[in-house]
Amino acid sequence: MKKIAVLTSGGDAPGMNACIRAVVRTGIFHGMEMYGIMYGYDGMINGEIQRMESHAVSNIVQRGGTILKSARSEMFRTKEGRKKAYEQLQKHGIEGLVAIGGDGTFTGAKVFYEEYGIPTIGCPGTIDNDIFGTDFTIGFDTAINTALEAIDKIRDTAAAHDRIFFIEVMGRDSGYIAVECGLGGGAEMVMVPETKTTLNEVVEKLKGSRKTKTSSVIVVAEGDEEGSAAEIMEKVKHTINDDSKDFKVTTLGHIQRGGSPTGKDRMLASRCGMAAVEGLMNGQANCMAGIIHDEVVYTSFEDCITKSKPLNRDTLKLIEILSI
């Protein structure tokens, strides 16, 4: 294998640039020609493919976002689109791919491999930490620290005014961010898609907390079955029906995706990037390079996509115990 291309797809995550850097420089170290594909699968279809030398990835390890940009491609979902993408890769003589992203990225890579046989290895780039086959995903640690910084500041104003805050964090299908932020931020309760939390439980928790605390914080994952933080706050406020209690809501939103990656994310991204290139060199394909128990592990795209990564129930219990 002499020519490998790297792309980022789906939602951006802090540490993607560190991963790009590792992919490019590992390939060059082993004597390969390295290419970058702009705008993910859309860029592959449109031929936005450029040669990348070592200097192209200088001074990016500390930057958030992705220098290769990212996009969601409807065209790549079609056979016609994938055919055009394959023709562009053939035009440049590209023999292998490294795809940095999440479930959607890996689903596209899996189908593309099955149709055209281009060896592809993925790197887990998503802040949600919901990909099977790796202990942590690139961007998760940074997102947690960003959210915790905001929650700490919200706690200051909550305590100053005896307020009850509902804070919404990202996690449409996964509660990993909410759980880590809830524990680290001293929340009274977390609400996540993986577990059913009724409004009555929230109300009872807040009533109990008011006996020992003057302010409270509830962390809500955006995908919770009861709705958004704003919707839950209104329901709880209506149920409690006490004008003396001051309810507020804050949605942290895309602030969690930005910013300079933490040292942990830079290390993870670098290791996964190197493992992806060396995996291609050693005949690996149609899989993701992840880190489990501090060791590189290759997991098939099929397992990454279809198998769930359950929350640690002990952490949920710990939040309950420490919030009394």
C-alpha cells in the first residue's frame, strides 16, 4: 500500500486534528503518499482530494475542529454517489482510507468497502463516547471538561440566588456526557436516554434536596425521554407549583464540540491515528482502531455499529449517593 487518504465526517470533535496529524505523519514515516479529503464523503465524490506533506499538519495538534472540514453526505447514501467516490479514489491511485467519525461515518465506510473493496479503518471521533470497541472516543474528555467549566459557573449563580437549574448537555442517544458531568459537577440528578426517570422522581428529589440545600442542579441529556431541559423544567415547575422557588434552564449546545483538546484527547487521537495506518499496512480493513484497557484493539465496523456501549450503572448509583 503506497497511497492512503484520510477524511473526517459527521459531527466534529476536539482531537480530530491531532488524529489527522498522526495519520499523515505515520504514513509518511513508513514511506507512503498521504492525501486529505475535504468535507468527508461529499469531498470524496467531488474530488476534493489533496496531497498532504508533513508540514501540512504542523501546529494543529492543539486546535479544535478539523482542518479537513466535515459534512454529512446524502449523495454518498446512493450507489451513484459511491460510484463517483470510487472513481475519484482510482483517479488519485488511493489504495486505503482512514475515516475519522462516528456511527454514520463507519456505516458509510462499511457499505463502501463491501461494494468496492477499498480497505478502510476508522478512528472513533465523537464527543458522545457511544461507540462500541473503545473505552473512550476522541473529543469526549474535552467535551466533559468544557461542560463542567460551565456547570461550575452556573452553580455559583444558582447558590447566590437559591435557584434550581436544569442544564442540558449533548447526548441524543447516549447519556455518557450527562453522567460524567453530573458526577463531576455535583448534580442532584441526571436524566439520560438509557434509563427511565419520571417527573415524579425529579420532583421528589428536589423536595428532598431543599431540606439540606438552597440550590440544585439537574443535568439532562438532550435525548432524554421526558424531553428537553426546558420542557422538563416547565413540567416540574407546574407540578411543584411554588412561586417561592426560582427555576432556570441552560442549554450548553455546541460549545461542547469546540475548543482546544485536552491532553487525554490528544493522546487518544494520536494513538488511534497511528494504529489506523499501521493496521492498513498489516492487512486490517473494514474495522475501527480503538483503545481498550490501554491497548490498541481493532473492532469490525459491524460490531461498532450494531453493538451498544452501556453506561456504568455504578456511576449512576454514585451520583445518587453523593447528592444527598
